Amino acid sequence: MQDSEFTDPSESRDKGPNEDRSEDASKRRYSSEEVADIIRLSLKDETRHADNSVDYEELLAIAREVGVDAENVDRAVHLLEEEQSARDKEKYLWSRFRTHCILFIGVNLFCIAINVLGSSDTFWSMYLLFGWGLFLLGHYAGLLYAPQFVELAMERTQSMANSKYQEFFADDGIVGFTLGDPMGLTETKGLVSLEDNNLLIEYQTLDSMLGVWKSRVKVVEVPLADITAVRPERKLWSMDLVVQGKNMRALRNAPGSVGGTLRLKINRQSQTAANRLAQELKACL
């Protein structure tokens, strides 16, 4: 009798489709958009439980695990709050429209009943129905199409702003600023950077009405030895970079300098770079 050779069935069986799919998934790399979609779909059935919510610190910890900067998280949270606010506003406006429809139907049915049951020879309720109907149609069209026009206008404005300042802010070491004339007639735009132990300020003045008249580009170099302090001042919607000179002569040629103090209104696109510049200047002082 010949000895039979036995093998483990778990070793000899073919791999199922789920195992093949797992091996393929383990070798694949996913983009950031796909990661976000996968996490969203994975948590879709779990969002009904309160224990699945996370606070801000836990959100930052998760972001660090996947290599997302805290500044990008803050920006995303702000955008999410704006989207939720817009959705709540849209729901409120549509609820107002439904109330308008109910009122339109109720009042017009009441008027038509009075007109039909009354002894009037003219069908006056049709004038009310037609006039109010046009107003209701305009209300509907405004809710349906106005948000799209506003969104298109915002996208157009953002694209124009990005194309205008793209070349200026490609280098994070350069900070853009804008200064306005108290009379509102002129506007000064410029760049400030750190170069060879000097605070380099380049600026140009143009008329704020038409932007036709422009002055030549002027350059001011302030030695770091003449600067005693630098600090960014964040306001509600903007940020200023404040530079304090050792005396009034140190910053006399810089735009926006008053009493030995230079105050530059930093452009929104350069606020992060302005913070870094302030830290570099403090380290050099």
C-alpha cells in the first residue's frame, strides 16, 4: 500500500476574489482627494453615534498623522463653517418661499370663492391671482438663479486676484503691502523683504480712482542696526507689520512712516510670510 501525501487544504486552495482585491489595494497609492473620500465613506454609517465626534485638538492630531498643516486645517474649518452657514441660509430662504406659496394659495382661493359666490359681474380675483403670481414667480427665480450668479461673480473675482498677485507672492520671503491716502486719492503698493542685513522696501504710488497715473518704483533700504523692534499686529480682517526705528531719521524715507514708526498694511495673501519675516527680523536684531 502506497503512502498518500496529504496537504493542508488552506494552502492548496485558490485565493478568493476578496484576497486578490486586498493585495491590489495594499500596493496602490491614493491621492489626497481619494483619502478624504475613503474616510468620509468609512464614517458615513458611524455618524449617528455621538461618540464618533472629535474636538479641535483631535482634529489637529489626525491632520498631523496624514501630513496636513494646522493652517490648512484652520482654513478648511473656516470654509466648512461658511458652507454650513450658506446651507442654513438657503434652507431658511426656501422655507420663506414655501410660506409664501401657502399664503398665495390660501388667499387666492378665498378671494376666488368670494368672487364666485358674490354678485359681482367682473372676475376681479383674476387680477390678484395674476399679479401676485408674477411676484411669486420672481421670488422663485431669485432663489433658483441668484445664488449661481453670486457664486460665478465670486469665482471670477478670486481668479482675477490670484492671477494679479501670483508672480508677486511666488516667493514666500517677499511680503506685499498696501497703503491708502487719507484723502482717498492715491494708493501705494509695495513689497518688503530682508536682504543683506537690510530691510528692503520697494513701492509704487498710483491714483486710486482710475489707476492710470503711476509713479516710478522707489526703493528704501533700512539697516537692521537702525531698527529696535518688529511686531505683527493682527486685526479682525487684516494685519499690520509695525517696525520701530531707533530714531525718526531711520525710517523717514519709508512710506507710511510717522514719528519713527513704520506701519504697513499687509495683503491677505502675505500674512503668513509677514509672520515669518517678523520672526527673522527679531532673530537678527
